[in-house]
Amino acid sequence: MSSEQYLAAVELHLRDLPWRARRDLVSDLRVHLEEMPPGEDLVARLGTPEGYAADLRGAAGLGSPSGVLAFLRARRPRNLVVAAVVVAIAAASAAAITWSRSYQPLATGSVGVNPIPSTQGAVGETVAPFRNREPFQYGVSILNSGRFPVRILAVPIDPDFIYPFKVRAYVVPSETDFTKPAEAFHPFTLRPGHQRLIVLRGIYANCDQYITNSGVTLPSIPVRARFLLWTHTFWVDLRGPLVIRMPAHRDPCSTG
């Protein structure tokens, strides 16, 4: 057994001691080993590493501490600091990831475009009559109520969800002037406190499965948005639910 191996074995049996005490004992042993001639049988001369460690412990009046406090005292202060920093960074990173993945700043803005003709319902809903194959337009502004920019990627309207509409999404290019003509939807960044007007244009069409005196309610629209590395679809409420009412006594799909 070389002197380095012997030294490492002794230090292993002293690992439960406070770091500074262990350092002092091993330092004395290192000096002693350096004074011995090369090739010396260290076990025959000094005894086993375990026995030598016990002698060092007894000569220094050190027992065998146990418990969490003893475990911490046996570690290098630098290592404890590094470990604490790593744990803190990992915890902060996990919290940040959880927060960013659930971040939802989108809300209904203050501007809307109602289909014409339409009326206001008793509980604030917009009631529009079904006019087969006639165009309609409905808009709602989406507001970034958070503190960070959000990338708006799409308005993924499911045809089954908006039935009986056949619709495409448009966007007004200005954040301040909503009188400008709407353009075909393209991704844009919505800054904190700003809003953009989303316009749905299309036709009412339900001739395949028309049911007299029925209705369809559209309370919100889906908005696909990205924040940092995560993309989610959020549902943004309309200013009031859009209710499409079918005629009670006349088939809107008839040509007569």
C-alpha cells in the first residue's frame, strides 16, 4: 500500500469528523508519511488504516458524532455553499418553468364589431338572425393584460365548434386605430397593455342539418399564443356571447 493509498484510507475512516478537525489530523499524518523511507510496509509499521484512524481520533479527544448536524459539519464549507446554490437554482428554475408554462395574460379588450343586423339580448348577449349564405362579420379585441410580450400565432377555429359558421380570421394591423381595414391573419407580437382587433368573416351556412327554431351560442374564440418556449391555446371571451337563432317558421335554406 502506497503512502497516498494509506492516507486516503485513514481519511475515509475519519469522514464523520468536522472538516477542519479531519484536515488537521490528515495533515499531520501526511507529514509523518513523507518522512518514511520509500517501500516501507506501512501496515506493519503503523497498523491498519482503520486502527490508525481510531488512534488519531482518541489522541485528539474526538468521538464519533452522528446526525444531520454532524453530517453537515463533516463537509467542506465551500462544497456546502455550492450545493446550496445548486439546489436554490434548481428550485427557482422549476418554479419559473411552472409559472411560464401556465402564464395566461390574454383577456377581452374594449372593442368589438357586431354582426349586422343584430340585437342585444337580455343578459348582454349579441343575438343575430340566421341568414343563409349571407356574409357576416364579428370582431373582438384581445388584450395583453400581463407584464410581458406574447406572440399571437393563430386563431385556430374548429369548424365543428363554430357550426353553422363558415369563417376565416382577420386582424386589424394597428394597435391604436381600429378603423383601419382588417387584413388576413398573420402572427404578431402583442405588447403588455396593448390590444389587437380580431375579426371573423364568413357566412352562415347550415343547410345540411337545419333544425327550425334552433340556435347556436359562441361564447369565446380560441387564440394560439407563445410565451418563451411554450405554446398554448387560450379561450378569449367575447364581449357578450354571440347567439345565432334559426327562424321558427321559415326554412332559411329554401330558395323560394
